[in-house]
Amino acid sequence: MNFDPNETKFASDYHHLIWQHGLQIVPLEISLADIEDKETRIACIQIYDCTMEILADMCNQPEAYTTNPSNYTVTYLAWLLEGKQVAPFKRDAEAFAHYLPKVTQFGFIYDDDINEWTNHRYPLFCDYFTRFVALYKKRKKNMGDYTQRLDFRLFAKRVIHTFDDLLRPMPDTERIYFAALREYVLANGMKEKKEGPHFFRYIYKEKVSLELRSLPTRISVPFGEFEQFLALAEKEADADALIDYLLNNITICDGCAANIASRQREKEKKKCGYYWVAIRDAKRLSCVASRITTSQYSRPRALSDGDVEMLKRMIAIRIAQLDH
């Protein structure tokens, strides 16, 4: 199957969900590049082909599937190969029970002689998928879930994520914008830090000064001491435009939002120290972790040329702030 990141129209909400899942899958030419063992390469191709067969069936018969695609391509198959007859969690019981008889459609057969599941179409699947899941569980950081993304680099001696991993699930326009911001900050002395395939940070003088995320697209410019950042912005020739952009894009950290909603975390809320900040004649809720953020989870929007230019201006102020 081909999952086009530029796709915008979907037959149903579930087709959209399948597409979002498919965007994460790493192409074989990338995930197999550093795997030398011939049998391992063949096994990975079988896992990939079987997964694509399952996803194709989801697209053709969406009414037969009711939960997240990753459950059918990863979680339930892992339980199956572990020998589970019922789902370990009540919320999955119905969907898992419905899926068990369906797996024979994809070549799985229970062998009574050895008391194990086998697959006559993908003979290496069961053994290597079990190994794949075991390797994933040993990772200190899941790095975006290797199994869900079919990132077979886990079988290699070393996993190296690149900026292309971040860009891969994005539409062409956003790839251009992200690449432009990365080029800008690297040219201005920032260092790149990989937090996972879909999360990169850029450090200036040991302070995080830009964060780029995909799935979903998100760009953040932390500004540390807000009053200091605001004072520098006010001195710029284009201060009116900068302040307007800041007003429309300032956000508090996700931790604050959770703390405000939870009375049980009062101590953390006080530690976080959220407060109202004055921005000319307006006010916004801020905190020690506040930042300028585009395409927030709560109100996603498409990036534009104007965003990139304003973000570069904000980054320049952040650099000046840290140089001060």
C-alpha cells in the first residue's frame, strides 16, 4: 500500500485513521539498510508484507475493524503469539475476540502438534515478530514505537535516526518549512539533538531554543524569562507584527493544562508556577515552560510562509536573549 502524506480526502474517519498509521511506517529500503543477515532481511520483509495485507483489508472492510489500526497490526498479534486466548485488558476483550478467528485470513494457523501459531504464507513471521517485540521492550526509550512503525533498524547493530525520519510523514509544503527552519538555526550556531524519529530539539548555549515535531506537526520556540523576551521584541523595528504573532501563538506547557484540571496535583501546580502575563493591553496565561507554538494539538492549522518568517524572527530574539 502507498500512504501519500499529501492526501487530504478520505472515504471515512476510519480510513483517515489507517492513513495516519500508515504514514509512520518506515520504508523497507531504509529500515533494512544496515541489516546484513539474509534470513533477518527476509523475515522483516514478511512482517512488512503481512502488515500491509492487514491494512489493505482494513481499507476494504472498515466495518470489520473497530479500534486503532496498531492494535490489529501489532498488539493483538503479539498477544496471539504469546499464547493469550483472551485480551489482558477489558477494553480490548470484544475486539480481540473478534480478531482471533480472522487471523487465519492472513496465513496464521495454530499447530496442535507444537502448540504454537505458525504462518504458512509468511513462515518466518511468528519467530521474528516475537523477537522484534522483545527487542522493542528492551529499549529504554521507545523512540516512537519501533513495532508500530515497522522500524526494523532495531535488528541492526545501531539505530540512527535522521532528519528524514522527522520529515517523512509530512506533506511536501511542511517538509520545506521544517527544513528551512533547521537550516536557519544550524547556520546560527545551534546544535541538533534527536529525541526520537518525530521529535528534534535545537540547543543554543545549552538552552533549548527550537523544537520540531511531526505526527502531528508542531513547532515551538521556548523563550525562558518571558518579560526579557518581550522587552527585546518590543525594541525591534517590526515590534507590532512580532507582538501580534506572540499573542496568537503563546501557549502554556501540557503539564500546566493537566495540573489545572487535577486537584490531586496541587504541589506540582504550585511548582510549575503558571501566571498571567501582560502583553501590551492583553493578557495570556503563561508559566516557566511557556513557548510560542504553531499547530497545537488542540487547534491544528496549516503552516504558511508567514509562519516561517515570523518564527525566524522569534528565534533571532531568542538567540539575542541568550547572548545578553
